[in-house]
Amino acid sequence: MTYSEARKAQWKQPGYRQFMLDRMNGPNNPRWCGGRRLDKTTGYMMVRCFGDPTRYRAEHIIIAERSLGRRLKKGEVVHHINCDRADNRNSNLLICKIGYHRWLHEQMATAYAKEHFGG
Ligand SMILES: [Zn+2]
């Protein structure tokens, strides 16, 4: 048996294909922690890109894109509802247009000012 024949035979083994697929889907699995780190500058969780281990992508964007079923378009941003940038639970993420996002933060700043400085 040649090497390539052996490889082909391996793929026919029951469970092997699924095992390999699970391994490849690793970075898309929220419980996969192999290439996940906190970016201290931005406060975002970063996940290593599958296929390019030197690159990281923001985890909240990956999660948002997965639930949308497509890539984010230009001008779309992901807001963290509780303002914790490392909290990437689906329920904490809001996909919105950049203008709305800016407005949202202005509202939060106004509410904060009122709460802390009166008015
Ligand atoms: Zn925001």
C-alpha cells in the first residue's frame, strides 16, 4: 500500500472524517480555547484564524458573523450591550450601523453624566 492509498483508507475509517472535521472546526467552536487571548489594548477577545495561525480576529465579530450567516458589511459594527468587551455571549452582542452605534454611546455618555453630575 502506498502512502496516499493509506491516507485514503484512513478517511474511510468510521469516525475519522468527523474527527478531522471537528478538529478543523475547532476555532469556530466557542469552547475551543487553543488560540484565544485577551487583547489588553482594545479589551477584545481575539481568536486565532484557522488556516493562518499568525493572524487573530476579534471574537465578537466572528460570533456576530456566524449568527448572521455572512460577513459583516462595511459600516456594520458589533456593540457589547453590557459594555464588557470581553463578554461575547450572543445575548450581549448587538449588530448595528456605525451611526446608530455612535448615537448609542452618546446616549450612554449622557445618561452617565446625568447620573454622576446631576441634571
Ligand atoms: Zn458599543
